[in-house]
Amino acid sequence: MAITVFIQRKFSDKEKAAKLAPLIVEIRSLATTQPGYITGKTFRCLDCPGEYIVISTWNSLDDWNNWLQSKQRMALQKQVDDLLGEVTQYRIYEPLVGGIIPQFHAGAE
């Protein structure tokens, strides 16, 4: 089943933003060639200046995890996080189909 990944990055320095852009473009370009990549979009928050969200869709959680853990992506991601001074946040979602009751894991609230 396809999954959707939300990737959140925040920054407040315009100089850092200029340095960040080429790294993000490189990560995105490489992602599009990975097995299981379906699509992606990047959004800038209008009411939260400096916040960006990337929404990407992957064929499976395994495909995403393979990309997430690849040495090439991890090296670029480290540059991004070092530049921002904080860790990029990831959230992984699966689509719900009408009539399906969500599953909750033990300990989740």
C-alpha cells in the first residue's frame, strides 16, 4: 500500500535559506529516481514564516525506508540539518479507506 511522508523543515535566516535551496533540490532530484517513489510536492507555510513541508508519496514503507537510510540521502540530510541547526521532522501516513477502523498501537495516545 502506498504511503505518504510529510517532511517538515523550519528556518528563520534568509542567508541559510539561500544555502538550503540547492540541497533540497538535490535531495528531491535524487528521490525521484529511487525505486518506489511516486510523487512529491513542496509547500511554504503562509502563516508560519520559515516553515516548509514536503509531501512525498511512495509505493511502500520499505521503499521510503530504503531511501531514508541510503548513504547518499543521509549525507545530504546531515548538511541540511547542520545548516538549519535542528533535525528535520518526518511523519509517515497511510491512506484510510471508507469503513476501515483505524488501528491503534499499544502505548499510543
